[in-house]
Amino acid sequence: MKLIVIYVAIIIAGAFVAWGLGSLTASYSETLSLPVFLGCFFLNFGLSWILAVRLTEPKNKSAA
């Protein structure tokens, strides 16, 4: 449960970052803003999962 909560929180934060980068890009180029936003938005899903797993993995790893 903790993993999903962390993942959703990171996704929401990443969506705001993607929106901000898209808006910043729109002030320079309207045509480029959509690909920048969509690229950041979809990249957010993969990177957020990796980060959420690393944040929630147990600290005490026993040697196998």
C-alpha cells in the first residue's frame, strides 16, 4: 500500500513539473510545447515507479 501511495504522490508532482516545462516551452515555441509536455508526462510514469520502489525497499537486506 505504501508503494502505491508514494508512486501516486510522485506522479502528481511529476505532472506539475511536466506542465511547468510545457508552459515554459510554450512561451518560446507553441509547436514544441506539446511534444515537450507529453515526453515529460510519459517519462514521469517510468521514472516515478523506479523512484517509488527505491524509496520503499527495505533497508535491511540480508545476504543470500
